[in-house]
Amino acid sequence: MTTPPFNEDTLSEKPAIEQLKRMGYLYIPGEKLDPQEMEDCERAGRREVVLAGRLKKKLAELNPEATEETLDKAVRLVTNIQGTGLLDENRTFHRQLVSSISIDQDEGAKRRKITVQFIDCDHPERNEFLVVNQFWVKGLKPPDRRPDIVVFINGIPLAVIECKSPVNRQAGIAKAVKDLIFYQDAIPSLFRTNQILIGVNFFEARYGVVGAAPEDFHEWRAPADVTLPMMSEHPAVQEMRTLRLLKEGELGRAPAAQDVLIASLLNKQNLLDIIRNFIVFDTSQGRTKKKVCRYQQFTAAQKIVQRALEPRERKGIIWHWQGSGKSLTMVFAALKLKREEQQLKNPYLLVITDRKQLDRQIAKTFESCGFPNPQRAESARNLYGMLAGGVGQTIMTTVQKFNVEIDKPLSESANVVVLTDEAHRTQYGAFALNLRKALPNAAIFAFTGKPPTPTKRRLTA
């Protein structure tokens, strides 16, 4: 067994591994998963990037009705993803990961379809979170490549971290991102299932997704006291609370940017939440582009869901500056709200703008990101008809369609959530009054690019 020589990059790699271990990740050194180093290795070769034995074991635990044959079929779907290229394969797998898969299962003389889930997003403790450093992978051509850190959930490689020296800060983080992009061409098999790419050099940290350009790798910021928002671990208790994920006493120093990003992004609950609700494949520019939320979008969407589930204060103002991804924040919030079926009882969403161009733009964003069946109201009569019987629908409209005075509510249901754009223009006058008369018990969240006055509570800045 060989020991890799010391290099400055381990000055960021080792703290990252130790932090993940404190966060509850199992750790295995890379040489123990290298078939060229270990005779009795769980990988048959360096081309195998999915830890198939671990995956099958977890599939059996998560899907007790599945037979041995069904489990083998599910494993093959992960190890043999079909597609026209890396991004297409990645998109196919993401859909299977978050929506589960349906497999024909033979049961004696009968055959029935069975749903198989690869991970349990609602119960993090039921999954295996594993971190491996210096993970050798055989690529399309020599030499073999060795990313610094690979994060596995249930044996599936879902995140890759590239660590660089903290001595040369700016060059280091740029080189980490460059290497992550290079690896996608050199060892594409490792990235077919990937959901998060992270580059760190201790003082700097950036994250992105497969296919992202260097400028699309972003920071993840946290408040000064390093308290980070997340949903309660228990899915039945849907309330936002603040968890102190980093403590200076545990680190023996002030948290660095690398600490903050790993604590925020790879916290088990947050990572599963991001994979399920905060990753989309956008086709609005004529080509497919994978996108992941930025920190302010994650925080705003979480707070929207929290308020929507509260019995009383079911409203808020979201301040977005121009170009900060307001439409995507709406998509992320809508995706998460749609999954709260038990609490909101098959909610229906109403997305409002004040211009036809914006209406078309937001509708196109929802459609191109794969949001299920968004509908645009063609007239006031059409809008009122959908609102009166719109259980489970997602409706796009302009505020001007509320131009017909309303005598009685169209729906008194509390499972209606309104997301209204350009709130400094849409939330005043007769149209807005008709909206409130039509849906008196709706949760209403207003987006604006104009800084709110001190008397108005905002959800994010």
C-alpha cells in the first residue's frame, strides 16, 4: 500500500474530511476502495464508480417489497445510465433520484409494478453518507484520475470536492473549479450521478453543477454568527428553526469560507433538500442547462414554505435585486410547496405579474425547468373558473385579469399560495383588492426589486 506524498492541497482536504466526519459522515480512505491497492476491495475495478454492494443493501432496506431481481434491476439502472451525453445522462438520473423509479416485478404467476426509491429524502438517518478521499477513477484514456473527495449517499457518488492549497488563494480556487470542469471530460462516469461540485482552498469556496461554466460557481454565505437555516429534521414538524452548525469552540478558530459552505451545503438535511427541490434543468435558452439554487434563493424559498405552513402569518415580502434569479426562486419555492401535500392538502399555486411579457417569461421558466403542468389564464372568466375549482393546479396570470369585481370568494381554502411579482406595482388598487376578496385565506408572498420600507417585513435581502 502506497502513501501519497504530502502536498499543500491537504491543508484544505484534511479539515474538510474532519468536518464531514463531525457532521455524521462515515469516512473511508481512498486506498481502501482502490482495487489496485486492496486485494479484497468492494470495487472490481477503477471503472466502477458506484459502490454497488452498498447501494443494493440500502435499496433492500428502503424498499422491503422489492425482490432480489428487482434490486438488481435498480442497481443496473444506476450503473448503466442511458443518454445522448453527460448532461442528458445526469438529467435522466436526477429525475429517477427525486421521483423514484417504477420496475416490473415478477411475483409467481403475477407481475406488478413496484416503486423503488434510491434515497429517503424525508428521513436522512435512513441513508448512508460516506466520504472518500483520493478516489481513483479510470477514464476514457490514461492516466487514471484521482479527485480529492467524493461524497456518496447509499453508494452513489453525488458530490465531488476538489481541494487546493490555501497559500495561493485566488489561483487555488480558480484551479479547483478548472479541475472539476476538466474531470467531467476525463472521467465522465463519475459525474453521471453527480449533483454538487465544490471547489475549496480553505479561505475560498465555490459550488456548481455538471455543465456549469467557471462564472456559474458561487459562494454560499451565512450570517455573521454562522447560524444556518434549515427545516426541522422531523418531516411532521414543518417549522423553520436555526441550527448552529459551526461553533468556534469545536474548530478552535473562526470558521473559514470552506467551513461555512460545507456546513451549509453538505449538512445531511440540506443536501437532500437541495437535491430534491433546488436543482432544475432549464431549457429556456434553447439548450439544457443544469442549475442549483444560490444561498439567498434557498433561504427565501425555505421561509416562504415555513410561512405558508403557519396558521397565522402566511405572508411576506421577498426583495430581489435585478438579475438575482427571482423567477428561479419562485420555481424552487413552488417545487417545495408542491411536496407539502399532507400539510397543504394538494396545494394550488397562483403566480401573478403585471405585464404580459413577464407573465410569458415566468411561465416559460416554470415550463423549461420541468415544473408539472403550469397553466396560463387567458381571460378574467378563465382565471376565475380555474380558481374556483383549481385544486392542485399552478396558474399563471396578470393582475389586470382581476378586473371584474367579486361579490363572494372564489375559494375559501387555505391551501392556496400566491406568488406575486413586482409587488410595488401589483399590490395596490382595485385589482389587488379583488384578488384578496377572491382568495381570503390564501398565503400571499410578494416579490419586489424595490427596497422595502422599514415597516414592511421582508424575507430576504
